[in-house]
Amino acid sequence: MQTNFTPEQLADPHVADAEKILRKCVHCGFCTATCPTFALLGDELDSPRGRIYLIKDMLENNRPADEKVVKHIDRCLSCLSCMTTCPSGVHYMHLVDHARAHIEKTYRRPLTDRLIRSLLAAVLPHPGRFRLALVGAFAARPFAGLMKSFGGPFAKLGAMLDLAPARAPGRAQFEGPAAFAPSAPKRGRVALLTGCAQPVLAPSINDATIRLLTRAGYEVVLPKGETCCGALVHHMGREEAALANARQNVAAWTRELEAGGLEAILITASGCGTTIKDYGYMLNHDAAWAEKAARVSGLARDITEFLATLDLGAPVRPGNMTVAYHSACSMQHGQKITRQPKELLKAAGFTVKDVPEGHLCCGSAGTYNILQPEIASRLRDRKVANIEKTKPDLIAAGNIGCMTQIGKGTGIPVIHMAELLDWAYGGPEPEGFERLQRQPVH
């Protein structure tokens, strides 16, 4: 794609990065075939190619974002399916992130939109605040349907309430900052991202991960000073907040690296993993942090990516169940991890089913299912219908957002990969097993 940026514009390293990405696009349109919003809406401007034209025009003319640009960029899920399809290597993720930051700086959203986005940014990345917010959400859940029927900003609040769990989750068995010693001969030392929303919604995930790793001979560290990965605010265009999160985490993990070494930094939510693996890029223009961030990104691993390198031995329990594996967009498109999760499930004795149209997003996408509830609901229903075609006993996933989203559309239990593997190799039965229609496992 031909571009027409001035030398003065290209002096900005972020604009220069965007220009390099734009020049790679050859207008082929392959991306339209796998874009969820184009599949649903059929509007060229709701495809990656259409959004690239809008972004190019906005940035080249150094123009503030307008309502049209904001509408179509906001509809983008950042599922990155287009990057898997693109034959030219267009790094759409970095381009749309830059566009969102530009929108945040140059466009004034309606008051209700600003308030909802500010609420999400102030609550979701902070576990304490999020836990308190859920208390109010439990009381207000019966009104979710009524609020959604009003439309507009009320629909977004209704979607937020609808996603709240029906009951308050318990507290984690293992909380940090702390280090947990291996229960087998020591093989190494790893850090585990605690996360922000996940330990509130499903503390059992990190508990299962710690049990699994310590049984495999690894010391597991939950570092002091760790915070939200920054993905939630990053995808809302709040660049400075995201970079502050990144620097704080890089500092925390660097201290652990220098204190006792780390073989890996492990993440149990693939949405977080995609962002942490990108810290090296996000901070590459910051001389004080670039090298440390690149080191951290190089050590970041999804939990399944790491477990696939280990010999876990024979499973303690036969996983005599059929599992539909849902590969989160951030897993398959963002991190290109497709083989390892399914191989781990098969090695544990499960029968694994691929989901039809598995490349299409479930509609979760961070805060997307709150900010774009209508499109998100349609995508969820399409995803659930495809999953149910495989007639599974349960659904395995590796991202808390997807688990919450899909779980609202089906009665089939949705269970995290770490919990399934922990159970198969000697851990407790995951929540949700009580709803399985299967023969008892002895």
C-alpha cells in the first residue's frame, strides 16, 4: 500500500511503525474471509482491510478521529484472525492499537460511553475493587434483562451485570506474594502471573496450576509488586495506563530474575499472555525499559506451552470424557499456540474434538462483550452452536474471558486446561464436574 506521510510525521516513532505496517498491506482481502465482524455485518469497513483504509486516512492527514472511524474501530474485536490469514505479514494488532490510542487522544466520546469506559478501567484491573463490585452486581443481576431492553448505555450495563457470576467465588488456596516449594525433586523455578479478573472470578485456576507445577518439581513464585498485565486498558486506547502496568510487571519479574533466576514467566489467561509477550514492542522506544521488557517477553509462556515441554508421566485418573477444545483467539492467533493444548489433553486420556469455525471469536475479547453486547451475543451464540455440534461432555479453554462468555450460553461445563490436567494428574475434581452426564470415574 502506498503511503504519503511527511518526514515530520515519520519523526514520531509510533507513526513510523504504523507506516511500515500500512506499506505491507496489498489489498488482497484474504482477511475479510476470517473476520468475525465482517462475517456478521457484511460491511467492508467492519473488515480489517476497511479499517486499515480508515486508519491510513486518519493518520496520514493527522486528523482527529471522527464518529465514523470510532464506530468501526470500536467494532474490532482484536481477535487477530486476520493476522493468521494475511499472506503479507501485516501486523494489524500494532496498527489497531495505535489507532485506538489516537482515538483516545483526539476524540471526545459521549458522556455515558466515557463513564462506562472509565468504570471498567477503574475496576476490572484491580482485584480488590472488582471483588467489591461483584457484591453489588449480585444484587442487581435480576435487573440485567430489563436494562438491556432499554438499549443504549443501559444495554452495556445490563451486559456487565449478565456476565457476573451467579454466586461469589471463594478465595484462592495459594495467594501471593509468596513462593511455593516443589513437592518433588526440584527441576526449576518459575513465576506465575496472578492476574486481575481471573483470580476473582475463578481462583481455582491458579490453584490448580500451582499444584500441577509443584508436583512436577517446580518452585512457583507469585512476585511482589505484580499488577494487571495492562491488556484491558491497552485495548481501550489508554496507552499510558497500559505502559505503566507493563513497567511495574517488568520491574517485579526482573527482581525475581536477579534474586533467584526464572526459567519462565507463566500465564494462565491467554489474553494476558499475548500482551506480556508484546511488552518488548510496547516499550521498545523507552531506553530505560526496552532491554528489560524484551527479556521478560522472551520468558513469557502460556501454561500449556510450558507444560508441553515437560514429562508429566502417566495420568492418575483416566480422562474418559469427550472434550471440545476452544482455542481462544489470543491463543491461536495472538500467540500461534494450536497444537500443545490438544496434545496435553490427549496425553491425559481425553478424547479431543475440534470446534467447527474454531477460528472465529466467541465475542468476549476483553471488555468487548460489555461495550459491544449485541455483536458479542451473536458471536457467542454462533460459537456455542458450533461447540454443541461436537456433543462434548465438557469444554476446555485457556482464557477466563472466553470461559465466562461461553458459559453464559450453554449448560455444558467450561473448565480451564490447568484444572483438567491437575485433576488428571492427581488433583481435586474441578467445579463443574458435578454437572457431567457420564459414568463415574474410579
